[in-house]
Amino acid sequence: MDIQWLREFLLLTRTLNYRQAADQLHITPSTLSKHIALLEKEFSAQLFIRDTKSVRLTDNGRVLRDCAATIIREYDFAASQMNTGSSIQGTLRIGGGVRFSKLNDIIHPVVSCFEKKYPDVDIQLVDTQYHDYREDLLDGNFDIVFSLRLPNMNESLLEYRDLFSHPLCAWISDACRYADRQSVTMADLTELNMRILEEPQCMAYTQYLKGLFEERGLTARMGKPLNQAFTLGGDDFGPTPNFNPTDHFGFGMRSILIEDGADITFSLVRKSHISNPIAALFCTEFETLFG
């Protein structure tokens, strides 16, 4: 059996569309059909029910789907260990919201351990903050991302390993009308300008926040994008998962809980099919430390 057939099978279980899966794999639908048929012969089981209108997984197909990811991960791990004979070499590109202290408490030890164990691997760690990472992952600009997982940022070709959640809070300046309070409501925040750091690169985050207001029958008053100096006026607030802004942007600001806000989940995100064996190795090491 060719391990690539399993990779193609997994993609087809997500798309349930031969042409769409074949286009993403850069092969023809007939080639994909041939490989699926070879898999079915290998396991003596029908994996898909295919008619003119739909493609559906069989019960046996679901069993193989649940096992295939583990098989591929172990294969990639073995391949990465034998990559150069004596030393694993290459580049690992990681994006992450490293300014979030709790997330950095996870990123730092696993990266540090990995660097010590595999000193010839070049790890490139980029602070991505609230950026929409999906295109970068799918285009291969990153192998792994540690970031926010928002309901409107799910992607069928990505896998998410949820790490923890933080409540949504508001950064405000000492000049804000709510500076003497421990918490605010979403309605309170409609009186202020919502400002988002690097907003053009964070459209999914912006739309998610606007949606939270809309769900409550409220409208967010948008201010100009927040600058890197993080200058807030008395009529501004910055929405963020809870952490202490003075640790990163100086004094004169603080974070207060949004009572009727939401919890933001942080996840390790990677492509379902990892083309970089070092990324597969990193995920295995990560599970060893934090599994």
C-alpha cells in the first residue's frame, strides 16, 4: 500500500467530492478513483458509496478515517527520524500569538526542548497575534500555528488541537469612563470605539467581534485600527482575550472583564496533511509534553 493513497483518502473524506479533492491533490479524478479502489482492495472493504448525486462514507470508511491520521503521523515520524541518517535537518515555520503569556508558557518549553533535541533544525517563530492564519497554513507559509480558534475560522483542511480558553476582556485607558469598574457589558462598550490591532490582517477576528454585538441586538462603534504603540483614548477600547496589557504596552491601561462576552479558545493548528516531516515530528514531541 502506498501511504499517499491514505493521504488522498483522508482528503476525500473531508470534501466528499472527487473532483474537488483531485484538484487539491493536483491529480485527475480518475487517478484518485483508481487509488481509492486500490485501498478498497487492500482492506477488502468498500470505503465510499458513490452515486450521481453524492459521495458518502461507509461504516468501514469511517473506521479507516479514524485510523488513517495515526498511521500517517507515525509514518511521517519514522521518515523524519531517518531523514538524514544521523541528524534531522530542515526548517520548521511556526506562527503564534506569543504576546499572550499563557500561550507563550506552552510555546516556549516545547520549542526549547525541540531545539535541544534537534539542534540542526532551524525554527522560525513569527508573532502573528490575531491574524487569520488559514491561508498562510494552506499556502505553506507556516507549518504550525498557535493562535485563537474562532467559530468563523474553522477550515476543513486544518486540524485543531485546543489548548485552553480565556474570557474576552476590554483594554481601556485610565481616562476611560469605565476605568473604576471591574467589568463591563457589551452594551456599555457600544458607547466606546472598538479598535483592533492590525485590523486589515485580522478580518476574521473583526467579524467575530462584530457578530458578538449583533447576537445581542447591539452595534459596535468601530474606531480606526489600533497602532503598534497601543495608544488608547478615553473613548476607546481594545477587545482581547484576558491578559495584562501593562506587561507588553506600558502603564496607563488595564484589562476588564466583559460580563456577557465569550470565551476565546487557543489552539495548535496545522494542515490535516503535513507535508513537512519535521512538523509531524514537532507535533509528536508536543503531545509527549502536553498530551
